[in-house]
Amino acid sequence: MDFNRKQPVDRYVLVISIDGMANYYLQDPNVRMPNLRKLIRSGVCAEAMESVFPTATWAIHSSMVTGTYPRKHGVLGNWVIDRPGRRVGEHFGERLWNKADVLRRETWYDAAKRMGWTTASICWPVTRGADTIDFNIPEFYEQELFDTCCTPDLWNELKAARLPVDRYGEWSTDHARAPMQDWLTTEIAKFLIDRHSPNLMQLHYLLPDTYQHDYGIRSKEAYWALEYVDERIGEVLNALEHKGLLAKTNVFVMSDHGFINTSRTFYPNVLFKQKGWLKEGNMEETRVIAVSNGGSGYVYVLEDDPAEKDRLMREVLRALAESEGVGRLFEPEEFPSLGLPAPGELDEHRPDFAFEAELDCFVHFEQSGDEVIGRSAKFKGMHGYLPQHEELKAIFAAAGPSIRSGMTLPEIRIVDVAPTIARLLGTELDDPDGHALDDIWKEELTLAKLNPIHR
């Protein structure tokens, strides 16, 4: 249903994503997050939230905002093979594509703009070039992209306010200075609240993900990162209070995935090189190649002749099934059950096989070297595995004027979030895979109540 508002909106939604905060941290007494726990006490919290496969940031955040699985929205992971370009396709870092090139479904911020709301987004994946975001800083890792692809007027305002946005790129890649990135995200959020008061604002905090990759789960560094992000959330809520907007704001705090500790590395492309299917550094002559999505991988058979491709796929399947480090293998007919495209859908990026690594194993798509299995891991903590594992479950909490108090929801799915937020916008998203969490409202939210001018 499309309602085109002509009058200013005096309602607000704040969405915060804490990258990598596993659900098990909510029961951990070592996690000091008073602002999040206060929000949970005053609102609702899910027992857990199941993410999507692969449990990788770009795919998950696309599911989060559209309410659909990757099969529908089109962002299949952090990395894919782009068959038309015969290249590795990076969603990670927004280096190759604008949002309109790859995200095939309406998002909650698209719907908000359609409803006449002002929108803001800071460090949110798959937002490069999004024309429905009024104030937009996508999740980049190169300063040049920040300087050229963020909303120009906002970027100039931030510079004039002497916020160090010229350091965003450095702070996004230098893990020693990673807290500064989330600090800057918070300062920009506070600036936007004070100067522009956007009706819908989405923030993505990255530090817990960074430190769990570097130091492992339940490390002292991970605990500190969660506490640090909680302090930043408190600052944003205080800014809303100071502006007189908190009482009008429904706040959603969630994460995208959990974490597992890793101790080994699986190199599928080394395996394929040993089989003669991959020519190191030469995509034109490579017939089989894999990309990593952390604890899982996608395998592409780059063969045009149908009979030869069928023969080669059987060989690839056998080689993977016999390899150490591979936990579960998935053939194309199983993809829809994973939320991935079936044959004939999204063929430019759809893999020929997907696999989950064994749970202590990280998938690396490095081609050099001779080891198929490394007895150490580049990262101490990892995600990307199947979302049904308890360790990979995410968090969901919400509070605000429209939301009931002191309620615990049974486990939900991450695709339920977008239809729920669409309710607050006074509209619906087209054909979502999830369902609105209608039990959380203080009173029934109907389109007529939220849009009285359209009765």
C-alpha cells in the first residue's frame, strides 16, 4: 500500500545494529551493557534471533532491511563470483556496486521515504548511492569512497563542524584505532539529531565484530568492545532526550550474527589448483574457483559446455566431500531451503555449490601456497556458518512509545524485523519472507491509525 504523505512526520525510529553480538552475551554476567539492558527492561527482547545463510554482514543486513532471504534480495554474501565480469565480486566495502545495482527489494528506508519520512544511515552495508537516504554515509574502507560517495551537503556540514571525517577510512581499516570509527559514527548521529532530526536513522557499530575476529569470543577485548558500544548507544539516546525526541522514538537494537572460535583454515582454491582446475592469478583459464564467506564458501564451475560442466561438477563435489575442513555440502536443488537462489535465478552471482566449514575452521580463498588445511587461522573468531547454530544466533530488543514493556518474545527470524518496522511507518513491504511481530505493540497498529489522513 502506497501512501504519499504531504505533511511533516512527528514520529521517529532509531535502528542500531551491533555487528557480531551473539545472543549468548545477553546471559553473560561479564557483559556490562547498562543502556541495552535498560532498554530491554522497558521494552521487549527476543529469546534469540535466527539470521540468514551465509551469516555474513552484507547478506544479513540486506535481509534485515528487506525482510527477505538472499534468494529474493540478491546480495548473496560478502563475496561472490561475478560471472559476467569473470571476477571476484565484492559487496564487502561497497567497492563495486551501488545499492540499486544489487539490492532487488524495497527496504524499510525506501518505504520510509515513500511515506514522507526523512532518513539517515551511518556505516550501513549496501547503501552506496541509495537515493532514498537523505543523509547517507555507507560502510566504506577507503577514504576516497567516503569523500566521493557520501551525501555531499552532509559531508561538508560535518567538516565545517570540525568532525574528523577525513579519518573515516583509516579508522575503518586500522584495528588499533577501530574504536574511533564507532566514536565517529556516534558523533555524526548526535550531529544529525541536533541539526536535522531525521525520522528514521540506522546506525551500524562494528567494534565487537572486529575484536572477536582478532581476539576471539568472550575475550577481554570482546567484553570491552560491547561495553564501549553500549556507551555510544547511551550517548545517542541522550541526544534524542536532549532534543525532546526520545519519547517519540521507537528504538530497535539488534545484531547480525554470533561468533565461533576458529583454529584451522581451509583453502579450497589451493585444492582446486592441485586438481588443475584453477590457474593461479588467471581467471580466464580458471574453471573452478571458490570465494569465502567466513565459515562457509561458494564454489563456481566456470564451464559453458553443459555436458562438460556436469562432469566437472561431479568431480568437484567428490573432491569437496573428501576434503578435511568441509562440514556440510549443498547442491543447487538444496539452495532454496537455505534462502539461496535456485537454478535460473540470479545466475550471474549464484554459485554451483555452497558449503559450510567444520565449526573450528575458517574458509580462506587465497590461491597461493600448497596447504589445503592450515593448522592455524588468520582470525581467532569467525561467523558465516549456518544460522541455526546456537552460537550464531543474534539479539533483538525494542522499546518506545508504541512498544509493550517487559515482554520476552520466543525466538524470531531476522527477516521479521523489516515487516515490523514497516508497521511503524504506516505501510507494508511487498512479499516479505518474514512476518511483523504484532505481539509487541501496546495497541494494534493499523494503517488507518498511522495514516489518519488516508481514512
